[in-house]
Amino acid sequence: MEQCILIYEDDRDLLELCKIILTSPGRIIKTFSRCENIISDVEQFHPDLILMDLWIPEIGGKRAIELVKEDKENDHIAVILFSANAEIEQISDDLGADDFLKKPFDLMNFRKTVEKHLCN
């Protein structure tokens, strides 16, 4: 069964790097530089995991995560929040995100964190 990961990041270089790191056989990676359509994206792609930048246009990562976690059909989807914000751990906890990554992140830690949530 294929795994699907949605990545929301407005830095196009980082978005492409994340996609390259996570691409593997049996895995679909969809990337977005904005998050205002997150619910329709989730309904269309049925992701196993969402990687969300905190400061992404239009509605922002906080609101996007709230929308996913408030929806009983989608609240099971693992969400990893990433940001350079010094308060990222607390923000992640407050939002009910499943994990967080502080930017800049170590590539091995990035992969390990993602794989941990795909294996659950």
C-alpha cells in the first residue's frame, strides 16, 4: 500500500529538498507552497502524514493544523510542524501536532522523525 505525504512549505528550495529526501518507492509526495486548501488537499490525497511550515501563506500553519485536527474524519493523520520559531515545541503541543522539527534541522533527524510517524 502506498504512503502519501503532504508537505507545506513556502521556501521552494526547502520544499524540494524535503521532497527529494522523502521520495522512495511506494511513497507519493505532494508539495504545496500555500495551505489555504488543506482540507480539500487532505480529502483528495488521503495522506498518512502532513509536514507543515508554521509561517506559510495564506492562513498559516497553525490554522491549517487546527482545521485538520478539528475534523473527526482527518484527526488521525500525523502532523509534523516545522519552524525556526523558538517556541516551536510549545506551539506544536498547543496545536495537538504529533511532532515538531526546529529549523534548520538535521537531515538524519528529519528522516527519522518522519519515518517514526509513518510506521505508527
